[in-house]
Amino acid sequence: MGMIQTGKNRKNLVFSKKVADLKKFGAAELVLILSIIVLVVVVAIPILLIFWNAFTTADGKFNIKDVIWILSKPETYQALLNSVTIALGVTMLSTILGVFFAWLVTRTDLPFKGAMKLLFIVPFMLPSFIGAMAWKILLSPRGGYINVFFKNLLGIDKPLFNIYGMAGIIIVETMYLFPFVFLQVSGALERMDPTLEESAQISGIDLFTITRKITFPLITPSIIAGALLVALYSLSHFGVPAILGTEVGIYNIPTLIYQKIYASAGSFEAIRTGTVLASILVISAAIIMYLQNLVLKKGRYQIIAGKSMRPMLLKLRGFKIPLLIFSILYIAVTVLLPTVTVFLVGALKTYGLPLKHKHMTLENFKYILFSWKMTKDAIKNSVVLSLGAAFVTMLVGTMISYVIVKMKVKGKFILEFLGMLPFSVPGTVIALGVILTWSGRFGVNLYNTAGIIFVAYIARYMAFALKSTSAALEQVHDSLEEASRSCGATHWQALKHIVLPLIKPGMVAAFFLIFLPALRELTTSVLLYGPTTRTIGVAIYALNEDGETVYAMALASIALVIIVLGEILIRKITSTKEGNG
Amino acid sequence: MAEVKLENISKHYGEHRVIENLNITVKEGECFTFLGPSGCGKTVILRLIAGFERPTNGEIFIGSSLVSSAEQKIHLPPEERKIGVVFQDYAVWPHKTVYENVIYPLKIQRIDKNEAKQRTMQAITQVGLKGLEKRLPYQLSGGQQQRVALARALVSKPEIMLLDEPLNNLDAKLREEMRFEIKELQREIGVTILYVTHDQEVALAISDRIAIFDHTGHVRQIGAPREIYEKPADKYVFNFMGVSNFIPLEIKNGATIIEDSNIPVALQPPTGKKEALRMLAACRPFDIELTRENTGMKGEVKRVTFLGATMDYRINLGEKELRIQQDTQEALQNNLLFKEGEDCFLKFHNVAWFESQSVEMGVS
Ligand SMILES: Nc1ncnc2c1ncn2[C@@H]1O[C@H](COP(=O)(O)OP(=O)(O)OP(=O)(O)O)[C@@H](O)[C@H]1O
Ligand SMILES: [Mg+2]
């Protein structure tokens, strides 16, 4: 072929070479580097610093002796043991409850299944530390309303049930974590191809055997995945053990970290213990995440998506009504009772009065909302911080997801790896890492400011943003963007006109998925708040600690109202999205 | 107007070498078809030309300018190549109406509002979607979406249009209409069309020239439709262009017989190819005549299928099964309809000769 260029050709050639040279280090690489920087600064450095602090001496030498020494101290050893015991107990209980209720609402002829299915997810909405406080009010050994009621009724002087202690912690955590298993398993049961079961039925095998031999093995991956999620959350859970354990000297890893940092005002020794414990949390979380991926990958092959399906329903016959009553009772006790308690106690004139109408007032709510600077500030802080964090995290998350899902640039794997990190880092660890990173070590000191909570929220909720926006981006086929490019649109125009409008629902979902949990966040902010930067969660927690139970509950009521309104809104938004599809 | 030139283009995905050393020049104003089986790399070639992929090796010229070069690390972004593309999966934007989809390229080019409106309506009319402007894509059938994509590609009057199977979702009648429209468009505005398909009928009807690919992504022949149909370069091309009969023959003691049998065949290999011991005779179903007069080649009718205007036969000739078709009307008139199980005689017309595979192997 003729390679001799005419003058005009050569000019053209030189011109396009220049254009290409300019673009060689173009927008793609810039965005990639920006994304990597964000993840490194916000997530990777804090975690690395935790490990660094845990495993090196003050002068920077590797040191495992101190780590072993810290771990063998009775209090740390005991906290580890407690964390594991609680996690095991909660996981087991949640799995039993979750699988049972999931089976009940998908595979039996239980009445009102649709409504029941929604109700079983409601515990997700309630912040577990508020639930724990309500249970403390109901079942504390001396003043608990239920205990007092039965003491008077039966004339006994021992409490009916003492909510303080390991049993109470496990039971209360289970109430709020079992939906993880419930959602996974009911989802799997719904997606499962019924023909497998049908063919077994046709060959004359009874339903019990089918369930045991076919259904159960098929949903095992989902059960394990749900159980692992529960274990992950429970292991690093702060709220419930802080309220039901600390009082009687029971600590788990997160509450011990809190106690160390809080009591010692950040001494080297305390930070060291904190980082060692946090390292253990990170490692175990990583292992759990790894196992979960493994199990879910396997599960994907096994559950065949059959969309229009009509599974065989087990006829409950005589058990129908008793099981319905049991389910309703379960929801009433675990959801309704604590919620009502929060509202009623929040309206009491003084804590300890009987829950009667004449002792109720709306003054508490008014005082908290309009007069008391501390609570007003807390509400304002929480709203501003969660709105800001949700907005920023959503935008940054969208950018990072875009690079991971859509772009063809070298070095993307770094981002894919970094993007996995936020999924497995518990809130306590984030808080600790953020303290290490943003307390002047790198020239920026955000300690005791709202800024430090802000960066912590971004790190903590990045996983949600990544999950939601990358799912949305995967729905947008590459050719849609390419079609826009071939119409003459620049990369940026294609993003603005095609990609962004198409993933907007995913971005909105990400926003609310961050905003709502951030609004009621306790674990991270309790380690980070300063005198003027309390959040709603911290304020409720502090009020409760100070014995201001009534105000704590009044503030909790307000938080619950905001949360429920938010949940309704997000449900509306996501359901209209599905309607369009 | 512009020609498109691919020079030594290779595209590898890791170990997978999809395209290897491809050289093609598509002339200005030409309708050029890439014809090949599924997975041979047709879409990849279009994506290279459109600028969505970078070649592993080689250079691409559009008009006189070099748009892609692996050696010189040149890559002009897609939006600056001024190419209209119809994607295999339509790529109609689900959040825009038909009208918004089609007017988009004009908006990007900042065309005057009135003109843009008028051109958009014209394009929509051209593809037969008038009245559906306000619909969203999910309210359209697959074929209608495909036509939106077509209208969107042609509305900006590009110099080059890349069409990836743009008609595969249309019914036969509509396909013919759209085929005609595309051809008209090419004549009218002189656009260079690069057309991808695995349907040889469309390819023959629409193209000025065709490149035939095999499944490994190599070009087997480039030529005008008639040239390819009448003078296929090899067995592969012949087979690809339609239903084919291949009869392996050998020449023994001066007589032509079916390979590894003693059945004589009244076929003479073309001169110059006589020295080969084994040959492959190829012909289309219509190029074998069924008769009752003894031609020396006797077959047995295995199956008859009535297809309306044509009759479709499976005939056994020794071990070999042949596919033969005849015009129903003509056969009726000449009393040449055969029943299953009946004997018949064969007469060959238009036989193409290829080197036999086994001969090649025997030599090497
Ligand atoms: N991004 C990619 N990464 C890896 N392999 C690819 C990629 N794109 C295409 N291929 C491979 O290149 C080969 C050719 O693909 P291409 O899409 O060009 O086929 P095609 O000829 O258009 O087929 P069809 O007629 O089915 O559309 C296929 O084997 C495909 O798997
Ligand atoms: Mg293709």
C-alpha cells in the first residue's frame, strides 16, 4: 500500500498526532488517578495507619511482642471472647428465625403473606441502639416496666428477665439483624426454579423429603451468605453491647475500643490497644467478606431464575392460625413494643412515672426541637453531615464506579481492589483510622470538628454508593454511550446526556442509602464527636448515659419519625424506577 | 466524501487474535459489505473504524487523514471521525423519545433549530416511523427501534456510515424496503457505506463490493457480488454464498469417477486441471437438471419437498446425497416431476472446480 503522503496528508497526519498526544494523558487517566487518590486518602490510609500503629513500636520498628502482650491481657482477651460469643449466638438465632420466617412467607399458605413479608423487614429501619434502650426501659432488673409489672402481679422480688448481660445482648441484636437472613433466603426461595421441586413431586416424593433433599440444599448458599452478613455486623457492633453490656462490665471489641479511647483521652497506650483490636476486626471482616463472595458465586449457578413461578405451597391446616398469631406476636413484641415504648417514655413528664395519659406531655419534644441548644445542634449536625456526606459520597462513588465498570484504562485493578475495602471495614475501625489520619499527622487537623465526622462518613458509606451506582451503570450498555460519541458528542457530553440521566435512579437510591443510616449513625460518631459536634445518635446515647432517659427517648422518637418518612420516600423513588423499566 | 483504508490491521484481545493483518480499501461512495459467519470479527472491525477500539497493529485512514495508528500511537476519538453508526443492538436511548433520539446528532452539531426539526422529520419519514415521534423506545418493536437507530445515523448526513446488521430484525418485506432506502441514500448523498451482515442475500443485493470472511477472521475474497457469485475463490466462498453440492471426484484411467467408488460421472474437469488426480466439483441445487433420458448418471430420489414455486429434492448418487431444485411450473409442463423412491438421471450445468482437500493433503 502506498505510504507516500502528499503535503496535505502529512499536515493532517501531524495534526492528528498532536491531538492524540494531548489526549494520551487525557480525561480517562485523570479521572482514574483522582478516584484512586480519593479512595487512598479516605479509606486506604486510615486502615494502613491502624495496622502500622498496631504492629510497629513508637520508633517505627516491627513488633509483634506488644501485640501478643495486649491480646493476652485479660480485658482484651475477654472482649475478644465476648465479641465472638455474641456473634456466634446472634448468627445462630438469626439464621433459625430468618430461615423459618422466610419459608413461612414464601412456601406456605400463611394468610397476609405480602404484608407479613414487609413487616419482617421493618426491624431494619429501627436503629438497634434505640431498640436496646427501649428494652432496657422495659426489662432492666429494677425499674424495667415489664419486670415491675410482673413483680407486682406475682408478688416475687426477682426480676422476670434481666436484659443486662450476654443473653440480653444476643437476643436484642438478633431482633434487628435477622432480616439479613430473611431477605437473602426469601429472595432465593422466590427465584428458585419450581420445576425441580415439581419433578420430584411428580415422582411421588412427599413434600418433607423434597424440602430436605432439594429445596434446602438449593438455598444453603443464601442461608450461609445471610448468616455471614449477620456475623460481620454483630462482630463489630457497638450500639447494643454499649447499652446492655457496659453497665455490667461486659465489653466486646468495639465497646472496649470506645472505652479505651474515651477514658484515656487518646493516650498512646489506649490507641495502641485500639488499633490492635481494630486490626483483628478488619482481618476477620475481610475473611467473612471473602467467604461470602465464595458462597454467593457458587449459589448463582444453583438457583435458576424462573420468573413466572408458582411454587408448591405447604398447607398449614391446623397450624395456620397459630403460626399467624405467632408471627404477628413476634412482630408486635420486637417492633411495636419497643417503638411504642420510645414514644411513650419520650412523652413522660418524669422518668419512672407509670405510663398513663395524665403523666404525658408534648413539652419534651418542643423543648428538644426548639429550646435546648444541645439537641438542636445535634439534629442540625446530623442533618447537615448526612446530607453532605450522602451527596459527596454519591458523586464520588458514581465517578469511581464509572471507572471500574466502564473505562478501559490501565491500572484499573488498583481501583477495583481499593473499591472492595470499604465493604469490609467496620465503623469503629473507620473512626479510629480517621483519628490517626486527620489529627495533624499529615498537616491537617480535623480533630473535634465536624470535618472529621464528615470524612469518616464518606469512608464508611462509600461501599453503599459503589454498590448502588455500579449496579445502575452495569444496566447501561456501552453502546448507548458509544452511539452518542458517534453522533459527535464528546466523552463529557455523552456522560451528561446519556449516562447520567440513565443512572439517576441509582444515584438517588445511593443518596438515600447513605443519608438514612448516616442520620442515625452512632458507632463512628461516638468516637469522633467534639463538644459542639454531637450527632443525633451521640446525643441520644449521651442523654441515656446521663440518666436523662426521657429526653433521650423524645429525641429518639424524632429520629424514628425522620427515618420512617425517609424510608417511605426511598421506597416511592425506587418503585417508580421499576415502573419505568 | 471519503474512502476508508485499513492497512495491516490486527486486533488481539489478550491471547485471542480476532483480526490478523487485514488490508481493505473501501472506495469513496461505495457500499462495501463485510460478510462472514457469527463471531468472525465483523463488529470488531466496525468498532476499530468508528474509533471505539484501538488496533493492536496497523493503521486506519479515513479520507486522507490517519485516524488510528498503533505504531505512531495516534487515535482520533470517535466524535471527531464524523461517522454515522447503527449498532447491532440498536443502542436507542431509552430515556429519549423517537424524535429526541433522531434530533440528537443535530443538536450536538448546533444546527439551526428549524433546519434540525425539518431534517429530523425527514429522516423519521424516510425510515417509515412517521406518527411514532413521541413514543419512547420501550413502546416500539425491535424492528422499529432498529429504524430509529438508522434514522439517527443518517440524519446528520455523515460521509461514512457503519451499519452493523441493521436489518436483521425486520420482516422480509420491510427488509427489502429498507435495503432499497439505504441504497437510495447512498446514491443520493454519495455516502460511503460499510455494511456488516451474515446474510448473503442482503449482501448480494446491496453491495458494490463484498469481503468474505471465514470464521478465523481472514478475508477469503473481495469482489463485486456477481464476481463472487460466479467466480468464488475457493470452496469456502462457494459454500458461503448459498446451498451447495460438493462432489469429490477422482480421475482414474482417464475416466472421472466419484471418489473411492466406481460410479462414473459425466463431468470433465476444466483443462489445465487435468493433472490433478482428485478434484472437487461444486454446484448449486438449480444447476443440476433432473431428466428421464439416460445421461450416464443415475440417482435415486430420497425425498421430495414442495416449496411452492420450486420443488426441492434429495437425491442419492452412490453414497453421496445431493440437493437439487427445479422450477415447479417447468417440471409440470415437461412431465419431469419425480416421486420418492423413483430413479432419475442427472445433468450438470455450471460446475465450479476446486482443488480437493485430500489432494492438498496428499501433496503436502
Ligand atoms: N472486548 C472484547 N474482548 C475480548 N474478545 C472480544 C471482544 N470483543 C469481541 N471479542 C471476540 O472477537 C470475536 C469477534 O467478535 P465480533 O463481535 O466482531 O463478531 P461478529 O463477527 O460481529 O459476530 P456476530 O455476527 O455474531 O455479531 C469473538 O470471538 C469475540 O468473542
Ligand atoms: Mg457483530
